[in-house]
Amino acid sequence: MTKYELALVVNAVIEDEARAAVLNNVKDMIVKAGGQDLKVNETGRQRLAYEIQKMSEGYYYFIQFDAESSVPAQLEAKLRIMDNVLRYLCVRQDEE
């Protein structure tokens, strides 16, 4: 298994319950795809470098997990069509 980190920027205008639902959906997708050892680092509301969909702020999450090499592609295909996800990036972490 390889270590990955998913950076997720969620719409900051939505309510806390909706934001938590988005995070739970993403965590469920990772687990269903075979991901393990999820660690969520919530950095909170931050200003975006540039406007995305006329929004200047987003809610940032960094999710670390272990998975097979096919999982990031599956995640990105599903994240691409989620409504309240502004941006996402899944990268492989180097072994230390």
C-alpha cells in the first residue's frame, strides 16, 4: 500500500452540517475504494489565492490514507462531480 494525501477545498458558504456531510462522503469513498488509516487534518476557513466560482474563501481539509495505486483516480472521478467541492488534489507521499 502507498501513502496518499488528499487536499480538499470545500465551499465555505454552506452550513456546518452540509460541510460535515461532504467530508463524511469523501471518507466513505476512500474506505469503499480500499483506503485505510485515515487521518483528517482540518485547517478551517482560509482565503483562496484566487476566486473560484465567485468565492474568495474555502474550508480546507487534508486527508492522509493508505491505498492501492488505483484509488486516487477513482476518488478524483467522484470528487470532480461533487457540488460543494471547489478543488481537490491527491498526491503520493514520499517514504521517509
